[in-house]
Amino acid sequence: MVEYVKKLQRLNNIELEIPQEPIDSIIENPKEYALNFVEFQVTKNLMKYIEAQKLGKTFALKNMEIKDGEK
């Protein structure tokens, strides 16, 4: 179980890259800037998100097996 947690911690360690844009363009359209930022981060880390979701599901199922065995 500890290995699952260690892997999840590794996957959850993501670096956010803040796009460097002129402040005038950000002020002019902050919603577009925010949407571009989010889209970039999700695209960049998509495989980590998918792997973490699968690992979390596996962890939960293993945890339920252990609890069922204790009954």
C-alpha cells in the first residue's frame, strides 16, 4: 500500500509554468489568459492525471479487499 501512496505523491508533484504575457494583454482579456493557462497545464500533464486516476482506483480496490478480509 505504501508503494501506491509513493507513486501517487510522485504523480501529484507537478510544476506549473505560468505563461509570460504582457500585462496589458492579460488585463484586456483575463478570461482568455486563464483559459489558455488551464488548457496548457492540463494538456502538459494529461498523462500524469490519467495514471494517477488509474493508480488511485487500484489503490481503493486493494484497500477494499483488505477491509473485506478483516471482516
